[in-house]
Amino acid sequence: MTHFEPSRATVHIIGAGLAGSEAAWQVAGRGVRVILHEMRPHRMTEAHRTSGLAELVCSNSFRSDDASNNAVGLLHAEMRRLESLIMRCADTHQVPAGGALAVDRDGFSAAVTEALEDHPLIEIDRAEIDGLPPADWSNVIVATGPLTSAPLAAAIRALTDESALAFFDAIAPIVHRDSIDMSKAWFQSRYDKAGPGGSGADYINCPLTETQYHAFVDALLEGEKVDFKDWETDTPYFNGCLPIEVMAERGRETLRYGPMKPVGLTNPHDPTTKPYAVVQLRQDNKLGTLYNIVGFQTKLKHSAQTRIFRTIPGLENAEFARLGGLHRNTFLNSPKLLDNRLRLRAEPRLRFAGQMTGCEGYVESAAIGLIAGLYAAADARTHTLEVPPQTTALGALLGHITGGHIETIDAGPRSFQPMNINFGLFPPLANPPNKAPDGTRLRGNEKAIAKKQVICARALSDLDRWIADALHPAVAA
């Protein structure tokens, strides 16, 4: 990062997940002192297992790394241009995952922790903030995530006079690689696509016949599930992270068109027979000894998981390093409660970042932490930082959170739900492409692909202009 003279101001950041860690890095990188408050291991959550910063508690995937055709891949590219610590550590600790960017979760967390501990302007305070931050903390980022401690969550609700919305998030199981029967399973990425550090054969695939598939669906529907507490019964799920048994309840063929779709794969053990469905496992650590079952978030009881998942061909003797689980996520009604710089309207010294703002996904959480850090650093240096263009992935995501794309009634949001970055959040192109470079007319899918590529190119161009015109002058003046 560019060198800045240290500022006498201090930014307090509560929560050292992906958003808080990224925010701390951005603030300190601009010469502003940071105290990063993380309650673990003094107080653990239902989902975390370690004291490491930026611990990944769900999947180990940052999803697609294609910056020309995919919205999350574009967000990766934008964050790299803004010198993201999360992306730097993800790139360093990537594991093969086809067209996706997946990481060794332990190596990734250790790298983030080391970088923050070694930064001279960052102090890490291992204590719980069990209420509103002290009044003399004038510049605060709250990035406590979906597992915000109850006392802090209650204080925020009291301050906003607004009940936090909530949804359930489920965790997929992890299998020991050497317990998978490779006489039935095989390595292959869909359509043999190679991604970062990958070979085009990065997933383990387990095929199911039609009979096996329907027996599996029946077992999911009949399996014992975790009971909800009274206060959880009305909490909706986030559609991007549905438990597999909930997907099965929505229709017998739902899984075949979701995580178990058999397209782009050929079973080398029986190349003439197309599988009716396929279960994929993705490498979960650098050593390649652990694989997680893709899309198999679940609220099944552990005994049911073990029994049902061992009916999958190739997993009959599977040994599980971790079984699936379920935890409750909370998020703010951000379009109503936050301004376009993520400050709480009721108390602007408090800025929010990460999943609790209503974004969904590792990368999105870190990205909102990044922009919150830039805003906090600008405030500490008494500068004004303009909002990034909504034509960028960062600006589009921020716009969703703070109300830029929300239709309103009586100055309030009509609806607000957690959202992954997607092309639907971007402003439309003034002149969508109709012709290929050779002058031929684009049709069908070709036109859709060309449109995405133009949106991505526009985003990176506009981000570069914002960095040059708004970000650097704002922090260097």
C-alpha cells in the first residue's frame, strides 16, 4: 500500500471476521491507528472452532474467479486493485477448485492473523464488547457478522428501534479424502474447466443412478432434523445457502438441477452411461486430505447425516472431519438504518460492515469491510471519500445495501433481503452489444455473454478512474 504518515485518530473495529479484518487492513494501510476487538477465544460462537482471525466457518470457496464473465469474479478483481488483504491471502493459499477460487481454510486464516498482528498500526484486543461502544470512541466499525453476541445485538436493536431481520445459514460436512472409494468416484471439473491453481480435474464426483437418487431424496425427507428453538421457528432461510433437505422438500428433481446436477461430467468407470445425478466434493485444505461436499449444507442430526451420506456411491466408508450444522444469521434493515457510507443514521459514529449489513458471501462481506475501512480512514483524516460508481461491483453491492436499488414506499424499503453480488445489481448498459468483433450478429447465449463482458470491462475502467480521482487524492491530500 501507499505509505502515509500515521494519524493521531483511532478507529475501533469490533469483530475480526473477513469484514473486520479487511477493514482493519485498509484503515491501517492509510496511516490510521486501529484497535481490532475480537472476543474469541475469550467467548466463542456456535459456529467458530478456532481463535484465528477471518476463520471460514462455512464453505472454503470464494466462488468464481472469472473477472470477465462472472459478478463475483469481477468483485475479486476490484478488491485486488484495492490491495485487499483477504484476496492476497486467498490467492496465496488457494487450492484446486475448477473455475472457482477456494482456499486452505487454516492457512488462509493464519496468514490474515499474522498480517494483522504484525502491522505496527494495528492492536488486537481479545475481549468482548458487550454493549454499545463507549461514547468517546468517535469512529467505530461494527463487523460482528451473523453471530453477533446477544448483548451487542440487543444494544443495537435498542438504539435503532428496529428489530434485526434474521435467517438461517447451514454448514456443509467435510470428508477425509482417503476414505473416498475412487473405484466408484472420479476427479473432474464440470466441462474440464481449470481455475486458479487447478487442472480441470479438481472435484471428486460420485454418480447416482435414478433409483439411488430417489432413495437418497426419500432419506433426506425422512431423516431427523435439528429442532428449532421457539425464537427460531419463524426465521426464513437465505436462498443461496439452503439446507439440502429443504431443497429436496421443494420438489424431487430440485437437487438434480442444483448441487447434484450431472451436466459436464463423464464417469470414466462407465463412460457410456450418463449419471442421473452427481455429488461433488471440493478440496478443503492445501494438503488435499480433506474435501467438503459441495452444496450439502444441512440441518440433519449428525447420526442421520452419517447414515444418509454413506449411501452415496463412493462415500460408503466416508470418515467425516466435520459434520454439517446450522446457525442463525442476523442482519440489519440497512436501507432504512444506514446512510450511503454505511453509517448508522441514529448514531453516525457507528459504521457497519460485513454480513450484518445484508450482503451474503465471504467475498461480499470482505468487500463491504474494505469500503467501510476506506470511509473510516477518510473520516479519521478529515477527508471526504466519494461513493464508488454503481457501475462497479463494489458500488453495485453498496447500492443494494444502502438502498440504491430498493423500491420504496413512504421513504422506507419495500423489501430487503441478503444478496450475493450479481449482474442484476448493476445499472443497465446504455448500448448493449448486438454484434461480435467480426461484425456478425450476436444471438441467444452469445449476446448474454457479450453483455456480461462489457459490464465487467466498464466496471474495471470506472473503478480505476475512481481510485485515481477520488481515493488517492482523498487520502493523500
